[in-house]
Amino acid sequence: MSEQLALRGGERTVPEGFIKPWPEVTEADRKAVLEVFDTPRITEQQRIQSEGLAREWAEYMGVKHCIPVNSGTAALHLCVAGLGIGPGDEVIVPAFTFWATAAAVLHHNAIPVFVDIDPRTHCIDPALIEAAITERTKALMPVHIHGMPADMDPILAIARTHGLGVIEDVAQAHGARYKGRVCGSMGDAAGYSTQASKTLSSGCQGGLFTTNDDEAHHRAALLQYFGERVVPGREREEQEYNAHGLGWMYRGDMFSQAFVRSQLRRLDANNALRVRNCQFLTEHLAEIPGIETPLTPDECEPVYYNYVVGFDPAALALDVSPRTLREKVQEALKAEGVPVGQWQRRSVPAQDVFQKRVGYGSGCPWRCRDVATVYDIDDYPRANAFVDSHCYVFDVNPPNGLELMGLYVEAFRKVMGGLGQVLA
């Protein structure tokens, strides 16, 4: 007889208060932020922190240029602008991602075109890209989703063949590697998020833009601050008050940048602990019938922003849909104290902004350029199936360790062994 689940009044597996939050804040982090206050002229810290973070992240990535900004979305918008993409141009993006990937394209009045995902990695499927290329296509935007590197070599080869730019969305994959190359260093430009939950965290909001291209860097720098080139903290001395083009206010703030710089010193060590935790989960959860664990291609070194689990009712001879099984098991796991849930609840092209093509008020960029792009939800079966059948196990980050991962495994075994109670 199966053990009584917490869902049905049994004792929960993960005790209250056992899970430690992310980001882990150390004394070094506190000192880094407090030092911002210790400068006699605090506004000078705008320059110190921005330049320091730009230099340190460029060095970590092995690239020429970095611009710190206030969000990952802003960083991706800088990529689009930096590559000279304009109204009516098309950028190919994966059908499964956070919609900011596509929003960055819309922000520059360009048009996202979606391609379905590789069911193994959940990144864009390179084999489907060429069929989506038109005379309007200007760039490809692979996303290293969940910290898993996209299959970059065929993507880069397609881009070279067709004369396209490559923008890497590295919002969830700081420090991940593909064939030994760090994600974000392979394309023409890259955008990263340092939002609180990310593997490189600001504790609040932030982002980073990188490129090796001088012209792309120049365009992006203009977009970052009202179309002007000004050193942060030296506006009074240097600002022309002459916009050289349309720009936004995308600067980051000095406190979060100080925090990111401190966190960066532990990025590789923290990633290694995430990998250890998630490899432990894969080793043990793979033994449970009906559970699908992440597949890691030999060429990839993921960093596990989130740990992804799939549910296969066919493997259990259950006459329920993957979505039903996933929803029921999620509910039971939450009762056991395991933090699981959905992140995206539909593919990006299924969202209203694309189904209704609302964009800017008049229906731009589609209507403004007389482009009849169609977003048929059924064109992305793998992305749709992923959303239905998968969920996330959260808090796989340090300082949580194998003791917590062991409790997660125990809870999964308990719930999957008590499916009669789960599906009742």
C-alpha cells in the first residue's frame, strides 16, 4: 500500500523553511553595495559601477564590448538595433521562450518569425530554420533556454549561407558552454538578464549587452541613453543634449551593478553547484517510470537555470493526457513541499499580441509594412507539447545542496508511487 500523500493529509516530505532562497547574499555582496555609499560624490558611482561591470563581464566573456542596461529585454533590444535591423525586417526566434525575446524585435518595429523547438533540448531546432527564411529575414535569435546551450554550429552555418546576423539570448545561461565556447561569445551580439532569479543575479533588475562589432556597439550605445553618447555620471560636463537618433532610457543602476559584480566572482562556483544538484536529480528521477529528465547533448555544458521535468502517461499505461498528469502531480508535489510549477503557460506565438497582432496601437509593425505574417498555433506542435507535459523544479540553486535534492527525489518517488491518490 502506498504511503499517504501530504495532499491527502500525510506528512510533507520537505519541511517548512528548509529551502534557502536565491540569490545567496554574502558579506562580500553587502560590502560591495555599501561601498557605493562611501564615495563622497555618490553620483560618481554611476560611472564606476557601469564601467567596472562592463569591463569585468567583457573579460569573462572574452569579447570586446559590453554595455550594462536595466533589463535583459533592453539588452536584446540593443542587439536588434546594433545589427541595424529596422521596420518590417524579420528576425527568427524560437516558439518557446520568454516573450521578451520576441518583444525586443517588436520594440524596433521589426517582425518576429517563429520556429519550433528541438524536443531534446527545448531550444530552437536548426533543421527548421531555413524553411522560415524570406527576403525580409535579417537575423536569427537562438535562445539558450533553461541554461541549455542551443545547437550553435548549424545555426551559425545557416546565418553565413544567407548573410544573416546572429543574436544570442543568454538571459538564462550565464557561463553555459557549447563545444567549449561560452554562450554569448559565438554570435554577432548577445543579451543577458541579471534579473533577481537569474544565475547571475542583481537581486532586482538588470541586463548586459555584448558584441565584438564596433558598429553594433556604437548603435547600441546610442539606443541606451536617449540617442546620445554620455559617460554615466558626467552628464553635466559632457552631454550635448543632441539626440543622434531615437533612443530609450536603458541604463542600469549603480547598486544592482555593484551587486552583480560581487556575484560574478562566484558565478562559476555557483554554476558548478547547480550542475551537481541537477545531475543528482537526473540520476535518481530517471529511475522513476513516467518521469522524463533533461537530456544533455555531449557538446553542451548547461548551467540549469531551472530543472525541467516531463510527464509521460503512456509509460504508465494511464488513460490521461500529459497535461492532466502534469497538473495533478504538480499539485501533489507542492503539498509535499517541492517548489514546482509552470513558467510559460503557452507558446509565444499563441499569446494575444501575436494572435491579435496588436503590437503598437495601429497594428504595427505588421500593418505599417503591409506584412501578412500568420501565427498559426498548430505550426509549433513541439512547443505546445512541451508546455502541456513539462514543469519546473525550482530552488536547485546554492546554497541548497544534495540534502534538499534527496528530499525532492523522495517526494517524487512518494507521489509517483501514489498515483491512485493523485488521480482520485
